[in-house]
Amino acid sequence: MRIPLIAGNWKMNTTVAEAEKLASSLRDSLDKIDGIEKVLCPPIISLTTLSKVLQGSSVKLGAQNMYFEARGAYTGEISPLMLKGLVEFVILGHSERRSYFAETDELVNKKVQAALDFKLKPILCVGERLEENEAGKTEQVIIRQLVGSLANIESSIDLVIAYEPIWAIGTGKAADGITAATTIKFIRDTLANLWNSDIAQEVRLLYGGSVTSDNIAEFVSQPEIDGALVGGASLKADEFSSIVGQSAAIKKLRSDV
């Protein structure tokens, strides 16, 4: 059975002091919610501080990015070796990395492999642009990203995949639950073809893109969707706690049926 997962991507927001305050306010409320993994992905400069804040709680940490080399002359980069021991998860291939920093599927592939080599759990992001969606190319884009990002990588249930339609990220325009679930089922079917059906059924698939406490139920009520990668709403303690709480309750109801 796949354990639901909600991850908060704080992006380039919060100073260390602000991150500490937000994590402190989230710790107790999230710690009380069972049956779901809770992950906070703050800016890298706050990871050490938050690891102390969250110590002893069930809330886990993730990084927003990393390079694929362990050491070297790569000014400004963070390696999987540096992250190991600080975080359990790392977001890779986010559309903002692909768009603003020209990350390719080939580069993302190297990062995914490095993360797995260092026993980190990659949250691999895939998704199409608005014009690709309107042209009916969503599945074509997803296949290209999955095949490229997972090339020569052995099957792993530690992989998490987040479907984030680019046209829904930070726009307030979320996909509807059925559409998201249809695409996520396609991702699972593609994984089955790349690896095998047993592994594909174990990999957790998330939705991301303008997720809020008002619409989270629409997504997690879909059996194919195992949780969410949350952006702006994760910067508000009450909002994020509500998203996690609703998700846990809905998934528990489904498992009890």
C-alpha cells in the first residue's frame, strides 16, 4: 500500500528566521496527523536550522535541488553528499529549474541517479506547458520527460513523481481532479512499461499546481493520486496543516472501504 505524501516547496521564500518560525508553528500540528508523510522543502540555507526544529517529530525535510557530483569545482552548487544526513527527499526537474536554468532531461537524469546513489528519495517533476496541453501533446511530453529523466536507472520504489502542469503552477488555475488523475494514471502506465507493473504500483505519484486547502480534496480523493507537491499554500501554517489533515483523512477513508 502506498503511503500518502504531502510536500511543501517553499521555493525562494523565507529567511532563516522566517523558516524557523514557520517550521516551529507547523511542527506540532503536522506531528499529530498520522497515516501520511509530511515533507518540508525550505531554501537550502535553512536546512540545518530546521533539522533541529523538527528533530524528534514525524515531519521530514527535503531539498529543492542539487547537483549530480559529490564534490568539485562547481561554484554555488549543493551535492548529494552534502544533503545526505540532512534531508530524506530532494525535488528534481521542477519546471522552474527547467525553464529559468535550462535544465534538460539529460541533466535531470544524472541528478536522479546521483540522488538514488546517495540514498536520497527524488521527487521528480514532470508536466506540460499550456500550448502543449492545448495541442493535445500532454502524453507526448510526459513520455519524453520520463524516458529521458529515468534513462538507465534501475527501478526504485524510493522514486516519487510529481505531475505539475506548468500552466497551473502559481497561476491559481489548477487542473481538475479527474484530468489530473487521468494523466497520473498515464504516468503509472508509462512506468510499468519502463520498469514493470509491480514497481509502478509502488511508486507514489503526486499532483502539483495551485493546490490549496479548498481544492486538495478534489485531487486526493482520486485513487491514482497519492498526495501533492504544494507551493505557495505551504508558506501558510494553517493552510498547509489543513491540506495535510484533509489528505490523511480522505486516504484513510478510502483504505477503510
